[in-house]
Amino acid sequence: MALAPPPILARRRLDVEGTVQGVGFRPFVHGLAVRHGVHGHVLNTGRGVTIEAEGEPAAIARFAAELETDAPVLARVGKVTATELAPRGDVRFEIRASRPGAGAPAIPADAPTCEDCLRELFDPADRRHGHPFISCTNCGPRLTMVVRAPYDRANTTMARFPLCAACRAEYEDPADRRFHAESTCCPDCGPRLSLPLTEAVELLLDGAVVAVKGLGGFHLACLAADEDAVARLRSRKRRDAKPFAVMTNDPGALVVLDAMQTGLLTGPERPILLARRRAGAPVARAVAPGDALLGVLLPYTPLHHLLLRAVGAPLVMTSANRSDEPIVVDDDQARRRLAGIADAILGHDRAIHRRCEDSVVRREHVVRRSRGYAPRPMRLPVAAARPLLAVGAELKSTFCVATGHDAFVSPHLGDLRSFEARSAFHADRALYTAMLRVRPEVIAHDLHPDYAATAWAREQDAELVPVQHHHAHAAACLAEHGRDDQALALVFDGTGLGTDGTLWGGELLRCDLFGFERVAHLEAVPLPGGEAAVRQPWRTAAAYLEQAGRPVPFPRWPAVRQSLGVNAPRSSGMGRLFDAVAALLGVREEISYEGQAAIELERLAGDVAAAPYPCRIVGGVVRGADLVAAAHDDLEAGRPRAQVAAAFHEGVAAVSVAAVAAVHRGEPVVLSGGTFQNVRLLSAVERGLASLGCVTLAHRTIPPNDGGISFGQAAIAARRIAACA
Ligand code: ZN
Ligand code: ZN
Ligand code: FE
């Protein structure tokens, strides 16, 4: 009988970078090794994990392949570097102690309760049955509970909850789902609710407003179908129009969903999805007054699941704050600031260290990239040769820390004119630089000297890269698509400072990541009263009507007009043109939140078909007043308002496409800026450009609005320092 030859062995070291700590990666690697008969070890290092795998070459190849294809849900396997080593005759596979080193792996994003935890949550026989803080390596709070890097329990707000014996045994068992799950706990050792769940449920069923502590802040909750409860919440919150999000286990009953939208809703980010409201959806009118779109989201914490199941009906879940203030994060603050808004507070003693609001998406793009996304990095097309920080804009502020190809965009910070948003800007910046163990040597900032972030940047001891606002918008979109070649960019938004000191925002740029040229733009109009014109779109409408040579119907105009010479900055913002037409159509003379008039104008236009209004382009200047004149004349002639709104949308799209056609040399065309959140405009422009044969690049995961500015600034700064090297 012939003996089989001894197997030929190989040994390979795999250095894995990416989000591979705090996500159950080592137990996964352990299980994979056992399955493939591979020996060796795995350990956490300063950059990620290092694996040494020994076995038959074919087994190692399968092991290495599945490392990437079968990784745990929260893991993001980045670069894998393989090195062949001499076999050492290991006889098993083990998880070894961590080896700290230079660099730092990323902190994971907050993750929704996983299927396994959900099963346990509702299993009467499980020791965590009904435990509102159940979590494991696949789910639970992450970024929002991290006090400092690196991501270890001692550095989180769970540090004050020592593990009981049973939890510790799981935490130390490599074969357990809770091996090194930093957020794990049980009813014996975990945090406690400040109010019995049954009481909160009874209150909600009685129509009360209850503040509920979530992952990144408090929500205000009430029955979504209860007209009185929702109306009460609206008046107490002093928010008269902005839609509320609804949390439900059955979103298909409230909005119309296609496969892509279902994918967005159920994805690990668990965002609020804005989708078309189903006719007859069991939701109070006051949830989204007059709005065809409804924001829906699935429960994402165990507490949400327990509440929804006990209540048995959809709940309004809106950020707990008064209008324009940042979301409330701690229990004392909740009692103080929410007195008079919430009837009761369902808090607990696990602190939220980092404010992180819900992310908001539409089918077309991310509107607010926050909880669930942050701090997952985006890839820069040109690597940052030196660590850099981009401080973003002012409203919908975010910042971005970049090193190499990785760009870490912060969660939505809000309006930097508020004290709380500025505090979050400073605290989160410290966390991100500590996480990446970098000290930014380069700071990119907006040109606007009055932005808080610009002022801060200019006080720092670092090399400054000033970036024009609309160039940053265009670069964000280019970089999101991994491109650094030349493009044309239609950048439409409300306001941004131009290089000539006027306010831009209806721009056609020819640009790359390095620089730009202003090819064409909307004709500027004076904004009577400056900021006042932004809050009162009728003022801009009056300025446009004068430019169009039409009579101005607004009774307050003669008085306001006298102040034109005093405070009337010139603006070519497309957002302002939308405001003007909205005011003309009587949609809205004053707004209560940014972009409101434009959103309502889009809703008015709906799917109504209309031929575009004509609009001249003279020497690269787009005569927006032509569109206003046409709208005015049609209204005088008694044409239905929806048709006027539709013809205006089509007119903007047509003149945009014409402006591109006049200068197009085969480059891709970028569509960016907050105005492109208008999906009717976006699709009309995309259709027009497609008929020209242009490749268009629109936003997907980086918001078209100012939340994307920091990423664009980072892409430009990285490109510029690469050019200097
Ligand atoms: Zn879990
Ligand atoms: Zn325990
Ligand atoms: Fe902007």
C-alpha cells in the first residue's frame, strides 16, 4: 500500500485594512479558518487586522477569497496586502492579543438591531428578552457612544456598565456572537430606562407626545394616525410646515416603494426615505401638510422595536428640538429643553456622546449623510499626500478629514451659526483626527469670510486652501464618481460667494479638481434686504419683475424698494429664481425653512406636462427674468398655476441644456448644488443632456446640498497639494 505524499503547505500573511474592528471580524476569521482547515492566527493591529494562514495552497486561496466575499455585515474590507512566508507547522488557528501600532482603524458606524438580536429580544426564553439595549458585534451603537479613539469599551459611554459574569463569558469567547462586542450588556448589567416601557406605550396610545432617546439624539414620538396628537406636536415644536418622519414596520402601507427604495430603507444605514405617499395612507394630514412625499423609516434600536410592537401602529419620529435648534442628546437637557413639548421622557442612563441625526435619502441621492453612514470613508480620486481637514460651508455643515485616499465626512452638524452646532464641529473634529491619528497640515475652507468655519480655519497654524463654493460642489460630485478629469458642471444652489465678491449659484463651470472657469451664469438680481429676501421670497420676485419690465403686485414693495441702494447684494443663485417664481405663483411669500418655496413649487408642478418657457443666453449670461416674465404673463392670462410651474421647470432645464450645448467638447457634465434636490428639474436636465449625447454625473451618496461641500473641498485640496509636491 503506497503512502499518500505529505501535503505541500504554504503560509501567507494577510494585512487587512478597512472597518475590521468592532464588527466581529476576528471571530469570523476564526470560523473561516476552521472551516477550511487553515492554521495560524489573527490579531488586531493599529491599522486593521493581521492574519497568518497556513495550510494547503488551495485552502488558503479559498480562505483569502471568502475573507472578502463573506465578511460580517458591518465590516468593510479595504486594502488586503498578502506576503508569502515559510510554513511553521502551526497545529491550530487562534485569536491573539492586539498589537497596537501606528495609524488607527476606523470607528464603525452605528448599526441597526440585527436579526439574531431581534429574535432574542422577542424570545421569552432568552435572558435578554425585552432588553432595550440588546446588541452584538453585528449591531448596536458605535460612533455615537465613542468618547475617544480607539474603539474599546473603556473609551465608550458603556464603560460605566461593567459586564456581569454571563456577559463577560460571551465577550471573551471567540466562538460567540458577542466576542468583544463593546456595546453588549444584559438586564443585569446594562443601562436602564428612565420610565417603564408600559407607561410610555400607554401615554402614546392616549395621544401623548413622548421624547424617546435614540442612538444619536432624542426623538419626539406620537401616533402618526392621530390628527390631534400630530397637530399638538406641530404647534409645540413651533414647526408649521416641515414634514415629520414616520417610523413603521410596514412602510409599504404608507408609501409606494420599488426594489431600489426598499433596499435603501432596509440597508444598514436605516435612513429616512422620502417617497411618494400612498393614497389613503393611514397617516394624519398634519404629518406632512399638502406634501406628496412622506419620510418613512424602519425601527433601528431595540427600544424602537419594543415600542412599535407594543403600540402596534406607526409613530411620528422627529428630532427632538424646537425648530432650528440642534437635536437634544442628554436626559437633563431633554427635561429642560423639551418641557412644554413632550408630555413624558423615555430616556436611559447610557449617554449619547455624539449627536448624530437620522440620515435622509431619496431614490436619486442622499439628502443628509449622517447616522449609519458616518464615519465610513469615501474614496478620494487623488490621494491626500499630507493629512488635511476641509471645514465645509455654513448651513447643513459637515467637515471632512482626509488622509491618503480615505476621506471621512462628519455627520450633519447643522447650522454653524448655532452654538451647539459649533460645539459639535469642535468635538467631532477632535475625535476624527484622534481616530486617524493625524494632525491636519492643510485646511481647506470656503471663500466666505463670515462663515464660522472659515473664520476658525484662518486662525489655525496650517497651510490654507481657499475653495470657491460652487467649485467645491462640482468637485464633490466628480470625486464621488472617482474622477479627476475635466468636466462641465451645472451648479445650482441658493447662495455661495463668488470670486468677484457677488453671490453666485446659477453656474456653468468648466472645471477639474484643481481649478475652474466660470463659463456661463444666471444673470444677477439685487436681493432687497439681503437675508430678508431669503426669508421673504416675494422681495426677490419683485426684483425679478422689475428686471423683466413687469408691474410689481406686492403692497410692501414701494417701501422695500427705497432701501435697494442700502442693502441689496447681487445674486445669481438659482434657488432665488425658484423662490421668485414660487412667490409670483402665490405658493409662498415667506418661508419657515430653507428651500421651502422651491420644494413647494416642485410639488405644484408635479408631473404636469408643459412646453418650456423660452429664455435667452446673451454672452454667457442667462436671462432668468425671461422666465419670470413668461410666468407673469401666463398667470395674467389665467393659465393654471400647475402648468406655469411646470413650464418654468422645463424652461430652466432647457436653458441649462442649451448653455451646455454651446460649449460642450465631449466632457462629462456634473449636476450639483442644493437646487438639484428638485427631482423634476434633475430628470429634465438629465434627459436634455442625454439627447445631446453627454455623459452626466449626478450625486448618489454625497448630498448635492451644502452637506457635500467639505468632501469637495477635500478632493480639491488633495489635488492641489499633489500638484505642489
Ligand atoms: Zn445583534
Ligand atoms: Zn450582563
Ligand atoms: Fe451650496
